Amino acid sequence: MPERSGSAIEVENASKVLDGVRVLDRVSFTAEPGRVTAFLGPNGAGKSTTLRAILGIDHLDSGRAVIGGRPFREHPQPLQVAGALLSPDAAHPARSTRGHLRILAASNGLSRTAVDRALELVGLRDLADLPAGQMSLGMKQRLGLATALIGDPAVVILDEPHNGLDTAAIRWLRGVLRSLADAGRTVLVSSHLMAEVELIADDVVVIDEGRIIAADTLERFLGISGSLEDRYLGELSSR
Ligand SMILES: Nc1ncnc2c1ncn2[C@@H]1O[C@H](COP(=O)(O)OP(=O)(O)OP(=O)(O)O)[C@@H](O)[C@H]1O
């Protein structure tokens, strides 16, 4: 049976050098099942690189990144272990939403029902025949979310999923993330929208220049006063 819940993401001493620059420097944190963990940091801090390393797309020079105790690529049914939205342009521009999801489903042993369920979930059922190349950014993000969720995974990893979403979709995503976590899933989401993160996160991890500078519950990170934006910017400027 796939591991639907109880699969933590663990990153331990992850380091990586790109073009002579240390983009990850002994990065360590855990994202726990049943919680939404927000991954925060300025542009170029190393968020995407870390998420790609967790998914086995980027290689680490040292350290490790595992899901449920082992590297993502070593899981026999990867789409049911972790679903990810890393880029809004994951689908071929000439391929329809339905076509993209069907190929994904077929190559991962998932049924067409899973495709219909994913389309319904992200509100793309009426646009299922539209080529990805003709989609707005928000529609592409919805398709990316459908791709992430199609395998009903234990772990959901979303890199800036709010980009391009309209107000109603941001509210909808808030509910989706909460219900995934409440059902025991591990949700790791990067975002620059501090007001939104304040509404959705249980835990926060802050990275700056490749180093983790804070990792705590949202409540403890916020402390006794102030907004997440104030607290986050204060943390960055105090370095
Ligand atoms: N292919 C690459 N070659 C060289 N450097 C790279 C490459 N990809 C990323 N980097 C560098 O790695 C660092 C981390 O980039 P990363 O995309 O992980 O940041 P990020 O925190 O996701 O930023 P953003 O919030 O802007 O998306 C940056 O300094 C970036 O320039």
C-alpha cells in the first residue's frame, strides 16, 4: 500500500554548490505530517533548489533529503508518495489539460477517474480541452495543482502556488491545503505572500543565502506581537 500519511520530509545538512556559489549550506529542517509548513526566503535564497533536491531533481553535493525515510526516487509509486507543483509550465503547450493528466495517470498506473477527480478539484473541468499554451498563468497553476494532487499523495510540495491565482482561487487553495494537512498529509509550500502564509501555515522555515535562519511553529515564530511580514523581515534584517 502507498504511504498515504506519516511521511515526513527530512532535509539534513543539505549542501550544494552551483557555478562556484554555495546555494545550499547545511540546510536542515523537517516538514511533518498533518501540518502545513511554509518555506520562506527572499529571491535566490535556495527554496526551489531545496524543493528540487527533495524530489530528486537536483543532486546534493552532501547531506540528504528524504520523504518517509528514503529518497523520493526510490519509492516504487512516486506519484502516490509525493505530488509537486514546481513550475506553471510543466505541461506541453500543445497538450490539453485532460491529455496532460491522462498521460501522467497512464504512466503511473492511475485510472481515468483520477483524472476527472483532479480536473474537478481544481476547477478545470470546463477547460479540459484547452491546450496548455493557451492558458492564463492562473489556469496553468491550477493544472500544476491537479498534477500534484492526481495521485492522492501523502506529501504535497508546492513552489509558489499562489502566483497568478485570483482571489477566489487563493481562498480555494487555502481550504485545499488545510484539508490535506487535516487528513494527515505533509504539506510544504513556498510563498512570498506573508499575509496568506499567516493564514495557512502551522510551521515556518526561513532560508536566506542558502542557510536556514529559522524553523519553528508559526505561533512561536510570531511571538507575542506583530505580523508575519514584520517578524520575517525583522529576522532577515537582523543577520
Ligand atoms: N542552474 C543554475 N546554475 C547556477 N546557479 C543557479 C542555478 N539555479 C539556481 N541558481 C542559483 O541558486 C540560488 C538559489 O536559487 P533558487 O531558485 O533555489 O532560489 P529561490 O529561493 O527559489 O528564489 P525565488 O524566490 O526567486 O524563486 C540563486 O542564487 C540562483 O541564482
